[in-house]
Amino acid sequence: MIDKTWRIAPGAPLGPLQFLDIIGLTTAYNIDAAGDDESRANARYLKEHSIDQGKLGRVSGEGFDKYEKATT
């Protein structure tokens, strides 16, 4: 719902969670982990609820959304 609203309202091609799945949740974690107290709390949440469960974004086939794993 967040991504759908984001795409409709400003006409953006991707929503914020889709973008995070593309850049990878470990990148978002590393950025937040270097921030202030609120950012570090976000980093801990992201690690506990996604990264520790193997949900790394598109690269792992699942992040905020599920994706088909790429084959090479």
C-alpha cells in the first residue's frame, strides 16, 4: 500500500520500499547504523525483522516484497 500510494500520488516509478529492496537492505542497515539514536533503532529493527531472516531485498528474492530469484 505504501509503494502503491507513493507511485500514484507523485507519479514516481517506484515506491520507497521497492527502492530499498533494489539497493539492498544491508545497505539501508549500514546507513542507519551510522546515524543518530532514532536511525540506529531503525537499523536494529531492520536487522531483526529482515536481515537476520535472510530477507535482503531483490538479491535474496525477498525484502519488503517477494521476487523471483535471478538466474545467471
